[in-house]
Amino acid sequence: MSQLALPFPLRERMNFAGFVSAGNEELVARLRHAHFGFSALWLHGTAFSGKTHLLQASCSDALHVSSRSGASGRVLYLPAKDIRAEDALPGLFERADIALLCVDDCDAWLGDPDSEALIMSVYQHVLESEGQLLLSAALPALDTRFALPDLASRLRAAQAFHVTPPAEQFWAQLLKRRAAGRGFELDDRVLDFWLARGPRSFEALMQQLDAIDAATLHEQRKVTVPFLKRQLGIV
Amino acid sequence: MDSKNKRWRRREHDDNDSSSKELAGHGAGGSTARPPLRTDNPGASTQPLSETGALRHQLNREPSQEQRSGSISDTSADAAAGISAVRRHAMNTAPANEYGDSLDLSDAACIELLWQQVVGTLAEELGSADLTTYLQSGQPVPDGDNLLLLVPNRYVLDWFAGGGLELVQRTIDRILGRSLACVALVEVGGDQASPDNAPAQSPARPLRHGRDERADQDRSAKLNPDFTFDSFVEGKSNEMARAAAFRVAESAGRGYNPLLLYGGVGLGKTHLMHAVGNALRARNPEAKIVYLHSQRFVQDMVRALRTGTMAEFTAYFRSVDALLIDDIQFFANKLRSQEEFFHVFNALIERDKQMVLTCDRYPREIEGLEERLKSRFVWGLTTEVERPDLETRAAILINKAASHGVTLDTDVAFYIAERIRTNVRELEGALTRVMANASFSGSKITVEQVQRALRDLFVTHERHVTIDGIQRSVAEFFNLKVSDLLSPKRNRALARPRQIAMALSKELTKHSLPEIGDAFGGRDHTTVMHACRKVVQLREELPELDDAYCKLKASLTA
């Protein structure tokens, strides 16, 4: 009998210590640097380039700082792909100061005038709170379609950073860490085999990791070379 | 349902079903998706709400036998009315703690301290996503012997309902070392309405956010002290607007009333508006100068309607000495807000109180705005803020850098200004990026450093050849205004550049002939065809025109 896998991915702890910053040193320094007054940052990059990690790490840092200093203002992380703007945002701009608002995959909310009007309100609120706005999207703000020119000009004026996906020499380390975060192991032999024959993009490897994760849970099997071959159809 | 509970209700979205459907929230984003903490009470989270439905979850301080055994049960107290569940938790008695018996639930400071400890304790247990998205969204407020936990939306409510509340309760018990004689009430809508028994002046976040208390008394947003007339860089594009704003600041209420500044986004309208406000305040610190974005006006009005405080709302706005409202185009299609604003407008004008408004276009062009408002908005002085020319853009950059203590070389300023022509906001955004990069790399700001820092931005900008951009480049090249290119005038000094701009639009963009005609003041597509043919012919006959065309094309596509 096979294990029924519920569609709840395991959460991984995401902090700056666990982020491979090669290629993104300036961005990481900017995110970790204490900042006073309002600022807006727009992070863009491909899937699995590390945007979510950076947003969540920023939240972690901000929470840590506020708990130590007793500073006011809320720290919020909103995954726009999972929550509708009209559910997530209305409560925010009517309330307390926001120290840091992270909106992951914010492009999911853009293009719709009603959602953008809400984002505009929240933008104004963060501005008045002198907080930080951290947005992630697939494309630069200039390439993103907006419904409201007012919001477009504001977000296009945000400091834009391209998030560079991890370089090839870090893939093994990252895959191992991601697998461990999901509760299974990838030994060096399996990794060498996989990386030698697998796809040449980190995004594709991460998608395969998802598939392996589901398969190993479903079949209650350790990840071995034969298992990997079968799952990925490598002959 | 009693009147108190009615007041706690929050109007839910009409499409509750879809909202409920999405509550599972398992996006395809792999690591980005986050599961609900627990889903042992699916009924509470997926139960469709009535139109006026509210969700109310309660930890009762008089647990039943069943609950004393530690289980959680839901009682649908009034499902039809939308009350979803009453939750009861066992209260354990345990040793005393640092609070001893002195925890005073009416003391906001105590509640705040306790909540910080709860968050700190659970920070380890929860992932940062849950912590920031859900737990931190909770706002504990004292309510007599009760502890109210306000949450902003159904997502957060469902997270608490799915186990978060139990976790919080356990943590509180652990921190206090004894059972807390309190009722935790989790409510959708939070501070949108005050409960009857809440402390009279208790905002949703009493300690952390003293600003909210202030906001209740003063609906105004803060004037930005950096936005003054001195820090405003004047050029041909904005000299009229600056002069008008300056005049208004000198003789508020007596001269141009209202002053309406309109123009594209990010060109300095808000800066001038704040400059007026700052100047008025400098002259009379006691004056009630209210600045706010039009959306805030709408939000405050909606809140006033909901809480039955419209009289206070209107009295507040009618009592100001100067009212500065940004982006009035957001009033479009909001009829009730327009109605209220209309009365506020009349009251202030009658009493010679100054109003300054900004808009992204000429008010008569706003669809969904009542005629009576459109006509009133242009009663006083209406002036356009245009896109700055190259020299003004460079001066803005130098000025902005100087305000940060950075000396920007003229060649660097021109290098950036030549490449970013959209608006001042984006220009300043680019400068911020350059300064941050220079600070990070410890390098001097040079053209090479700018190229490195703004590489991605320039590439994106250069890919974006738009009709708008072409019109600006051509106008700048021939020392004209964009409005000249769009005007019906047909004298040769305007017609030639217009034809060149049309030909470039045809060559460099994917717009159709009718679209190009529309973008040039609503001209016919045959006019565009004629322009394209004429430019081909003239380029063969007039080398200087061919040269101009090539230079423009090169600069647009470089």
C-alpha cells in the first residue's frame, strides 16, 4: 500500500545564513543593511532564483531586529499567488504602521485595476509609516503590465534588483539542503549522478526535486541511483 | 443577534465561495506555498458566509467538561447569521510567573508585553511565513477581563481557527505559568468597528501604534518636510505650476482657489502640493493643514459610514484651514465619496479656505466624475506640470544627489537624464540605485559606475520604444512641446517633426496606423500613411532631415 501524500509542502527555514549570495552580494547587503525612512525594492528573477528566500529572510531579520529593539511596526509576508489582494490587503492600510511588507510574486496581483488600487493604498500606507516595501516578480517593473499608471510609476521607481539564480557550483549544496529541508537525504553519489545527467538549469532541477520529493514520500523509499533513474526516466 | 454582535460584523466579499476555495492556498510555487497550521475545523473556514456575515471565534473562560479534557469543539452558534464557531479551551492552573497575579488585562502595556513574549516564543516554532503573515497580524487589545485578538482578514482568521489560537493560548498559559482568565475573541474586521465594551479610546494597536490614535484625531498624512519650494527644481516644464503654487502659499484662500495641478505621473505635483502645505504651516504653525491622498479620503469616509461617524467626518474636513488632496482621479466612479467631497469643497470655498488638488489629467477628461465636481475643480487656477526637459532632468539629479550629500558630476547627471526620460520619480529611483551601488562597492560615481549599476534598467528602458517616448524625443530634438506635436496646427515647423515622429512610430513600434493616428491627437490613419511616405521622400531629398531621422532612431534604439 502506498502512502497518500497530502499537498502540504514542508516549510523550510529561510534566513540569510542559508542563502547562497554569489551573484547577489549587493542585493543581500542592501536587504541586510538597516534602512531608515521609506524605501521600495523590486526583486525580479526566474523561478527558484531565490526571491522567496530573500523575502522571508528579510522578514526574519526585521522581526529579530524589532523584537530586540522593541521597535513598532508590523512585519508581513504575503504570497500573492496564494492570497487574493482583496482578501489580504484591505485590513492593512486601515491599521497600524508597517515596518516591512513583503509581497512575493506581486505580479499575480498586477494588471487588475481593483487590486492595484488596493496596492496603491497599501503603498501610501507604507510610505506614511516610513516602512519598507519589498516586492518580488518574474520581470522588471518596466516589463510588467500595470493597470494604474500611478502605481506603475511608483513601482518602476523602486530600486530594482535582478536576483541571479545560483551558479552551477552551488547546485549540489543547495539541492542537498533543500532535500534535507523536506525530510529526505540526497547522498553524494546520487547527487553526482543526477547533476551529470540532469537538466542544466537550476529551475528545472528544482522542479525535479519536487517530483522526487513526492515520489519518495509516496513510495516510502530512500533516494538511490536506481530510484532516481526510474523517477526521472534516465536510461 | 444582539446589537453588539452586529456592530462587530464585517461585510464579506460577495464571492465567498471562491474565497473559501482559495483558502487551501497551496500554490504551485513549491517552497513559496504555506499550508494552514491545522485544518481540524474545516467547517469554520469553508462555511460560506451570509452577506452580512461575521466570523467570531471565542475562547470561553468557562470551559465545558468536554473542553476540560483538552479537545476543541465548535458550536455553530448562529450559522445562518454567519457566526461560525465558539471555541473553548481548558485553562490549567500552574505556578506563578513574572507577572505574578498582577497581570492587568485593562493595561495595554501588559497586553503588549505579553504579546511580544508570545511572538518571541512562537518564533522558533513557526516558520517565518506563518509568523509574519498570520501570528504578527493578530492584534491583541484589552477588553475588560477579556483579551481581544483582532485579525485583518479571513485568511488570518482561518489560520487562528485551524490551530493558531490554541497555540497562542497554550503559549500564554506557559508564559504566565497559570491559566489566564480571559476570553480571546478573534474577529474579522478588527478595528473597523469598536465593540461597545471596548475601552473608549482603545485603538486596534494601542501601544505599538500610537500613530493610529493620532490618526483618529487628525486624518491628515504627514507633510514631507523635504518637499519645499527650495528643493523644487524649476524648469520650463514646471515654472508655471511652481509660480502658481508659490502664489497660493503666499495668499492662501484669497487668490487661486482651488489650485489644481495636473500632469503625468511622477512629475512633481505632489512635491509642489507639499511645498504649499509646508509654507502655510511655516507661516502659521497652528493652522490645520490637511494633506491626504484621495484614496485615504474614500477609506476614511467608508469607515465613517460603517461606524456611524459621518457627522464627525464631515465636520473634520469642513474645519480645516487648507485641504490638500492628491490624485483626485481616484474619486472616479465613487459616487458617495464625490457627494461628500462636493459638500466639503463648497464649505471650504465659501469660507475662503485654500484647497490644492492634483490630478493625472485635466479634470474634464476624468470619466466617472460628476460634472459639478469637474466644473468646480477648474474654478480656480488649473496648471499643467509637464515632463521636464533634459537640462531640468539633469539639474533634478544633481539637486537630489546634493540633498544626500553626494556631488554628482554634470556629465554623469546628463548621462542618466538622457536615458531615463519617463518621469522624475523614475529618474530619482535610478539615482538612488546608483548611490546605493557606489556605497556598496566603495566606488566613485562615474559614467562607468552608472553603466554597471543601471545596466538592467537601461536595457529595459531601451527595449521600450513607445509612441510616447518617440514623441518626447522628437519634441526635445526639435525644441518643441509634445503638446505641439499633438495639436491640430499644421504649420511646417510643427508638421515636419510630427511626420518624423509618426514615421518613427511606424518603424519602431508595433502599433497599427489607426493607433498611431490616435496617439497624435486623434488623426486619421491616412494622415499617418501620408506622413510615412512624405518622410521617405524627404529623407532622399534633404540630407539634414535624413540625418535628424537617423540620429533620433539611433538614440531611441541605442
